[in-house]
Amino acid sequence: MRHNDREAPDLVKTIPLSTLFAVSLMGPAATTLAFANDPAPLAPQAVRVQAVNPQAAALKEFGNRTREYMELHKRLAATLPSLSGDATPEEIERHKEALASAIRKARSKARQGEIFIPAIVQQFRSIIASDLRSRDTRDALAAMQDVPVALKPRLHDRWPPNAVRATVPPRLLNNLYRLPEGLEYRFIGRHLVLMDLGADLMVDYISNVVPSTIRRR
């Protein structure tokens, strides 16, 4: 058989769906693939990812950064004396402060936006604004009524001792990226905070993520 008559190898490859993230409110993430032949003679055919949906890429990077942070948390927690099952509130508080201090030292060069990367911020803003606009005014105000309004987050601060710990409304929480165990979303004023529960520490935040006015679409 002549070289030109040989059948080209199968070009079909499979990319696992688990490599893509999606935010349900934003719609399913789409990935555009282009398959091209390697120009080298007789070389195997190559499958190339030509373009990845930027929303999916941003979510993946955000997820990677939250997991990297929790790996740091666990490494530092392992260097501290462990708490007993009957630890007193004072002992638990001292343990949290020791862990928070170790995290501050390890992340001394961290700045706002290192976990909430710029590419993900707009997605969070859109999701939160859309959720509040979808509610009637009374429901929207009720969703935010327990949020401390006169406080502003600061990186690596502990949660203010007398501030209400308002939870994110369940419907909104379901539309946000699912965090690793040990991290939690909280609101302070109009700001969305990423909290380390074990250290009671603000590890990143998005400023003014809640619209200044709430209107029904």
C-alpha cells in the first residue's frame, strides 16, 4: 500500500467532564475543542484544546486556590498542640488565635484578591445581584437583615467578637462555588468574606459585592 493511501488514525479523544466547573445560575460551562493534525510527517495525531470557556477556567482556578489555602491551614494546624475533646472555651479560643497567628505569618505577603481572583469576582457579583433582584423587596431585605452593616473586612482579621454571624441565604449559597470543608462565605455590610472557620480568620473578600440598591427586575 502506498503511503498516501494509508488510513489516518482516529482523531476522537475524550476529555473528562470532571475537569470543568459550572455555576448553576450562570448556565453550563462550554468548552470549544479543535482537533488538528501534527504537521510532522507520520507523527501521531494531536488533540489540542483551542479555547476553554473563561468562566469555567476562572472557577477552576478559584477552586484550586481555596484547596491550596486549606492545605496550608492543615499543615500549620498540625504543628500546634491538639485540642482535647473536653477543651474549655478559653482553650479553644487560644488555639484559634495561635492558628490565626501562624497563618498570618505564613501569608505575610498575601493581598486581597489572591483567592478571589479578578476573573472570578465578576461572576460572584453577577450571581449575588441576580439573586437579590429575583426576590421581591421584602424578601431581599430579609435576606440581608442580620448582616453587620457598619463593619469593613480586613485581610487576616478575626471575626469581630460582637458581630452577628449571619449565614448566606440557602438559595444564594446553592449558586455559589462549593467551598472545601473549613471555609465559609459570610457577609459584612456589602462585602463578601471568605472565612477560615478553624482560625476564625478572614482570608479574602470582595468589596461592595451587594448592590447599594435592591430593585426587582
